[in-house]
Amino acid sequence: MAGGRGADKHGPSAPGKKLQRGSTGRRALPSDKDLKSVRKVRQGDAGIIAPELPSMLLPMKYIALGMLAVALVCSWQFVLLNRSADSPSTMHLTSVGSLLEANISALAAQQKGLVSLVVRLSEEMLKEHDEIQSLRARLGPTGQPPADKIAELRDMVSSLKASAPSGPQLRGSAAVLPRPKPGGFPQEWLQKFSQQELEASAKEAEKWRDGVKGAFQHVWRNYRKRAWGLDEIRPVSGAEGRRWGNMGLMILDSLSTMWVMGLKEEFDEAEKWVETSLSFENSGFVSFFETTIRALGGLCSAHALSGRPVFLKRAQELADRMLPAFAPHEPAFPASQVDLGAKPGSESGKQGWFGGAVLAEVGTVQLEFRYVSQMTGNPIYGEKADASMRSIIKAANGKGLIPWGLSRTSPTRFVNSHVTMGAMGDSYYEYLIKTYVQTDHKEVEWKDVWKKAMSEMQQRLVRKTQGGLTYVSDEQNEFLTDDMGHLACFIGGNLIYGSRHIPETERDASWERDAAEITETCFQFYHRSPTHVGPEVERFIPKASSPGDMEIQLAHSLLRPEVIESIFYMLYYTGDPKYRRMCGEIFEGLEKYTRTTYGYGGLYDVRQTGHAHVKDEMETFFLAETLKYLYLCFSENPRETLDLEEFVFNTEAHPIRIFRGKQ
Ligand code: DMJ
């Protein structure tokens, strides 16, 4: 618990106090609590309780010496008793004499035991004393660990971390994720907020964190009972939901959330299902994009988190079934739809509603396919994904911002002029920076394109209303629409994430400023809605002042994650308690207006508070993303639940391990 430190320092159990004189005038023996405190000094964070050590050392010394004195007296008494028991005169004593002899022997035996006990105790005390003294010597005169020692320790920890091999063979246990440690807030947080503020914020979030876990369990219970192995469950009727390829999409998309929430039993059961019942044979044609981010991403992540080989095996099988959908020529895009069960020789890919290629679809493949290559050692998956991305970048011809429609003919060209951070464009930009992170910041080409795109976005798409709302507009035929979709709200988080991952010398301070302002605007999607659930699209009125500067354009909600996602990144890096409160408000809105008998349903109109407005539809991303980001926001220190130096989220919030080199 975060509050533990303060209590140790000043509370009634302070070791210095306990070792004061007892009522008899002699020094009291250390109590259990005192001994625990001594142990704490040895095992815990020495810097925190170090100031109490000096007051403790003196009594410890006296006690130890006292013990030795008692031991000496006892030994002497023992020798005397033994002598009298062995004396020849006692051989001629009567039965009274024999009784006395027996008593003396018993007494001698007791004394013997007592002496060895005292000796053992004294030895223990002296050992403790020596250890405390050496600890004290290492702490130096201030009682605080020297800064260079701390730096040395940090280096040691990070080099150990870096050299720790990742991969299936070494990650077989369920203990890969560091569990939250009590009270350890990041230094960066502590520079802006006091320990007390951060503790109060974490405390406030406890009920929300338990609530979010409960929300997941509520859905899962019903899914297990009524729709186990199906792609979706309907949250109002409890019937089977939409079909996505008959592959238990709900299970695949929920694995990583269960792991992050520590739902081990549920995770184990899902693993068994993946091992014994998952089949891609009867999928028919499925969306290449959705299958990549939800199913393949879910399996890769389950493997990255748990290290259990079955997930990699099934991920590779799925990737193999998807490979034929990649065009063997320029542009090397995957088809929009893929038949996972296609028989050899039959058509496995086909186009969707849009004849060409959708930017977000063909530009959101790298994290998952590269992971399969890295873990299996077969480069083909990553190469296909990279080729698709390179076809886009080639068509961009040096531009950062690009329209979302591309031709599938060579040379690739753009077939519309709709530039957006929302639907159709979003995750292409997201994956540019994340691929750079996934390569442990080694492949700079992706980062350079991302940087270009972000500065062009700031110049062309980012605007501010008179009321002070910073938003990211779509651009069509070179005109701003002043619309911003919920999907585009991911960009706040992506901006701060990217700016924290690129070299400091390349950072633009305005990214972090815009990240905060855009996230604030996106929160207003929810805050200004009567249900506190945000709508799908808002329109901004640049010349209006608040609150007339934002109007709902599309009023429904699919319980999307992007706003919470950005709040999560802002909290992760800044620690500002206001972000937790934002998530708290959103979560309470979701609980109140979208919870149903069998799950959580989207809303037809976020302005209506009646239950008639709840849809009988629940996307699997609600479990994969919305609940996961909420849970992380409510964690005491999210980076101890999920460390972004070790993992990168795919666009479906599945953590994928950052690749640190060849296996
Ligand atoms: C998710 O499936 C992914 O985040 C994707 O990139 C787009 N949006 C949905 C959720 O809104």
C-alpha cells in the first residue's frame, strides 16, 4: 500500500520507540514488531527507513551484551550443578538423596537447554547488529543511499532487463508482467505532484479499477454461459452476436485483457479453447484488417505476455492462412477480404466495398506479422507486411499526410483527396511510430515518416475554436470539414507516445502541448454528453465560444476506446490525477447507461438516457481495448502493470513485446 511508508516512519511502531526502557528500568527485549522492522531494513528500501537506524543500534548492542552476560552466569551455574551431581559423596546418599540427585540432574538439563538457547539468541542478535552496521556504513553519513550507487543500481537493472532474452522458450510462466509494486510512483510524476496527491488519486481509483474488472467478468460470465466459442454475444438478448469468421473472436480479442487484469483462471480456460477448439477452416471470407488486429494481434499478444507456445503456434497458422492475400506484385497490399479456409488453388483474397486499397487497412499489418517472424525465425511474414507499408510510402512520395484511398495498380496513386486521422486513415499513422518502437528504435525510416506526418497535421488539420477546443479536422478537396470522429481521438495519445520515443534532439515541444489539448477536447465529447458517453462524430464551430463550439454530428456510440486510450497515455507519462478522474467519469457513464443483462451495449443516441437506446450489439474491442485502457488508467502505477519500455500496443490494445535482437 502506498501509505505504508509514512506509517513506518512516524507511527507508533517506529523501531526507535519500541526499544526504549521498559517499566522495570531494564531495556525491554525487542518485540515481534521490532524484529520485523529490523528485517525490513535488511530487505526493503533502505533509504526510506534508514534515519531510524542510529537510535536502534545502541540498544541492540546492550541487549546483545546483556544476553552474553546471562549466558555466562547460566554456564557457571550449570558447571557448579554438574560438579555437585558428579561428586563421589552423593553416591552414598539415601533415597532422599537420590531424589535430590534426580532433581539436580533435571535442573542441570534445563540449565543446559537454557544456556544453548541464550547463546543462540545472542549470536542472532550480534549477527543482526553486524548487518545493520554494515548497512549503515554503506548508506553513508546522511543515511541516504549515495546517488552514484542508485545510478549504478539503475544501470544494472536496465542492462539486466535488456540482456534478458525474450521469446517463447524463456517465458513459460505467468509471471512475465511485473505486478504493481506498492507506492512506487515514477520520478517524472513526483516532479509535478506530491506523493500525497498521487496516493490520493490512486486510492480514489481503487473502486473504479475493481468496477472495471467486475465489468469484464460480467461480460465473460455471460459469454461463457451463452455464447462460448462464438465470435460475439448480444448484450441485451444474450443471443449469438455477429459472425466474424467462426473463430471465437471474442476469446482471441480478450486474452490480453484477462492477462493484464490477472484473471488467470479465465485465461487458462481460454488457452485450452485455443489449443483444442480454435479452427480457421470454416471462416469464409473475413476482413484482412480486423483479423490482423483482433485475432492475429490477440494471439501474438497472448504469446508475448504468457510465453505459452500454443499461442505462437496458432498465430503462425493464422498468418500462414493470411499470407496468400498479399499481392505478389507492386503495390504489395493485402486483399481486403481473405478466406482463411481456402483450399489450395482456390481464390483466397477478394476486394471489399471499396475497389482500391484503404490506407488504414493496408498500413496496419507490421506489428503483428513482424512479431510472428521474430518469434518463429521465418522472415516471410514481416517482409510481406513491410512491403505493403513501403508501397504506401512510395506512393506518398515524400509527403507525410496522405489521402486514405489508394489504387491497387502500379504505379500506386491516390484515388481520393480525403485526408483524415479518423476512419480509413488512423492506424496507418499509428503504426509508423509503433513499428519504430517495436524495432527498439533501430529502423528510423518509419519514425521519419511519422514525424513528417505529424508536423503536416499540425499545420493543416489542427485548429482551435474560440471557446478553446483544439481539434483535428478532416480535410476533403483541400477544405477542412471541421468534423472530428471518435476514431481520430487516438492521435492525442499517439502524439505524446511518439514524442517520448523519438530522440530528444528531434522532439518538438508542440507535440506534447497538442497531445494534451486534443485529449482534453476528446474528453469533452463525453463530458458534454448527458450520458457522459461520447458520440461517434463531433462538428466544431471555430468562431463560437464554449459550449457552442462543439455539436454532435453522429450521435451513436459503439463504446469505442480512442478517447480513453489517449487519456491513458497522458496519465502514463504525466501522472496528472485529472486524467484518472476523466476516466472515472467516463466509466460511471458506461456503467449507468450501457450495462445490460448480458454485457454492455452501444448507444443509438448518446443524448438519450433511457434504456431503449441501448443497442443489442457489443464489439469485441470493448473488452480488448476500452476496458483494458480503463483498467490501466485506474492502476496505481500503470507502468508497473504494463511497461511501455517492454511492450507496444497494437491498434487493438494488444501488447506486443518490443524486439531486442535475435533469439
Ligand atoms: C479498433 O478495432 C481499433 O482501434 C482500430 O484501429 C479502429 N478502431 C477500433 C475501435 O474503435
